[in-house]
Amino acid sequence: MNSDLQFLAFDTSTDVLSVAVNRGEQTWVHEGEGGAQASAHLIPVAMDLLAQAGLQLSELTAIVFGRGPGSFTGLRTACSVAQGLAYGAHVPVLPVDTLLAVAEQARFDFQGLAQDKSLHVLALLDARMDEVYSAAYAWQGAVLGWHVLQDLRVSKPEAVDAQSTLDAQAGAGACLCAGNAFAHYAERLQRLPALMPRVQAMPTAQALLRLAPALWQAGLAVPAEQAMPLYVRDKVAHTTAERTAIKAAQAAQVAQMAQVAALNPRD
């Protein structure tokens, strides 16, 4: 990672709260319970990691966050916290697709430090409601980075087709499937080749940190107010439990914004 770039990164799109900070070549990481707990713990964890790194929010290059797809409530939490912290500190935000973070984590776990080996990844995340999110990416080495093979989509597990997406690319390098959808839908992912490796991978904050320099240099950072979630699937109605969770998240976010205002008084 470029030693001149310093990022705070977090993802709350799944049941895991993942937060990381880098300063130079050093990284500080926290992983804990996400879901309903993420809205209450994200800011305190982020501030603690920044303190361990000896960094102020205003010293960050950008705040990196997983924009989705994923848990609706989790994405709202990530966006509101990214907005609040970035606005108060006068730094931009860097939104990252969660499935790209899954692909990057799988690449790191599968290849380790072998940066120049080409790799094709079909990323799959459990979308609940009997569906999965999917997207496919090609890693073209440290210089060229990631390239999108298949755009983000949501579908039934039976509709996910790795054959047309990855097999055509097999001659260019290794192919694998990655994500957290295998435990629930293993028997229904019928179009995944039986011999294709399946890597359990999540959209971690460490993956976001590894992706951030290239995305930053590509000019993909935006002002704080443009920290928006990527849902992929629009949902009109919420269940009673979801409405309760949303109200709780909104109340927590009000409290979080008060914390942000106290931490980052504006001129």
C-alpha cells in the first residue's frame, strides 16, 4: 500500500462488523458481531483503532466503506457513519462494492502474496429471501488490478451460472467461487462446476484497505454527502421485525451523529 495514503475502512453489510485503519505499512483491525450491534459499536471501534494508529480523522486520505449489496440496515449504518465522520473531518469517502471486497479477500486467501497470478472469481453472498447476490471479476495482476466480468445481480441460487462467466476465461488463469452462500445453498448452486474451488470469504475491512489505493488513484472518491448504499434489490415493504430494526438503527444513528459532532467540531 502507498505509505502516503491513510484510510479508515469498515463494512457492516453482513453479520460481521469489520473495521480497519492503516498508517503507512501498519494496519490495525477489529472484527466482531455485526447485525443489530453494528450501529452501536462502529464509531467507538473506529475511534479506538484511529487512536491506536495515532491518527486523527482529519489526517485520513479518505473513509472507505462497503456500500453494498448486503443487509439494508447494515448498509444504512455504514453510509450514515461514513457521511458523518467524513463531513466532520473534511475528508472524502470511497464507496466499494461488497462483492468486489469478497473477490479481493478470496484472492488474498487463495494466492497469498502472489500478486501477478491472474485469477477469476465469482463472488456470491447470501441475499436472504431465498436469493443470492453475484458478480464476477478478473484479477489481472498488481499493475492492472481488477476487471468486472459480470455486473452485480440478485437471483435464485439455481440461476447463478459460472459456466458462461468463468469457464470462458479459464485459459487465462485459475477460477474459483467465493463468498458465504455455500452453506445455505450448496445443493441449489447447480451450475457451479463441481471441481471449481469454493472459498469462504467475507467483505472484510482489510480487503477494502487493499482495494482503496487503486480506487483512490482512479478518482472514485466522492464528497461525504454522496455516501450512498447500493441495494441491487429494491424492496418496497418491510416486515415488522425489519421496521423495528430500522427504527432502532435510526435512533442509534442520531446518537452517533451527536458523537460525531462532539468529535469533529466544525469551524
